[in-house]
Amino acid sequence: MDLGNERIPAVGGDRKMAVPDPIGRDYLLLALRLGELLPGLVEAYFGPGGW
């Protein structure tokens, strides 16, 4: 499985980033959801805007 060629828009600019693998995506979404419950957990996020 080669995900390195697929690119998606990043938040806050014109840059594109590689699509994360499914496990990385789930881990990232978990951290972002925890950040909603625990203020200060996530200081910044630079990734796909739809998450």
C-alpha cells in the first residue's frame, strides 16, 4: 500500500500533505477529540481541515 503519492490540503495555507495511514489517522483523531475535553492538550494542529 503506497499512500505517499496522495496529497490533501493542509489547514491554514496552500500546502499539501501526505494522507496518513489508517492507524495514524485514528491516533490523530483520538488526540484531537481528547483535546476538546482537556483544554491545552493540543496546542496547534497543522493538517487536513476536515478533521
